Amino acid sequence: MAHTSSRTTIVFIVVAFICAFVPAFSVEEAEAKSLWDTCLLKISPKCALDIIGVVFENLTITDACCLDLVQEGKMCHDTLIKYIAEKPHLVDHETEYLKKSDDLWTHCVSVSQTA
């Protein structure tokens, strides 16, 4: 039980960080619950931050986080990145972010196939 509570707390911290990193991050309540229920609980908070860093800040990702990303699924990955990339202060570079997101996905699938 403590592990679940700890993991939930960490995921809340990641969501708070995302909101701080992207102040305009806002989704409809039903969409946010769906994203939470189906996506954010499938990946470690550190990897979630690393994925955002790769797409929006040109950082790198570990093979372990690639495996988490592939396990999370493309729909979850695409949905999260698209929500962030569509925000007013990022939308001018949305095409670039979506390409980086696709490149990251391709890279991680390749990593997962060799693991």
C-alpha cells in the first residue's frame, strides 16, 4: 500500500512539474482524467520528465526510459506531447516538437527491439 501511495505522490509531482514547465498546460477535466488513468500511471516520473526534456529541450533519454515509453504506448505519448505542443507559447514550433516526438518514438521502438 505504501508503494502505491508513494507512486501516486510522485506522479502528482510530475504533473505539477509539467504544469510549471508549461504554464498554459490545460486539458478538459474528462480528458485529463483519461490521460491520468491510461497514461501517466504507466511510466515513471523521471522518465516522463526525460521524455518531455527530449522533445522540448533537446535532452537525451536512457534506454530504460525508452522501454518505459514503448510500454506506455504511442497513443499516450502522442496525446501528452500534442497537448503540450498546442499551447499558445509553443504552437509556433508545434511541427518541430511533433517531429521530435516521432523521432523519439522511432528511436525507442528500435531500442526496445534490441533489448
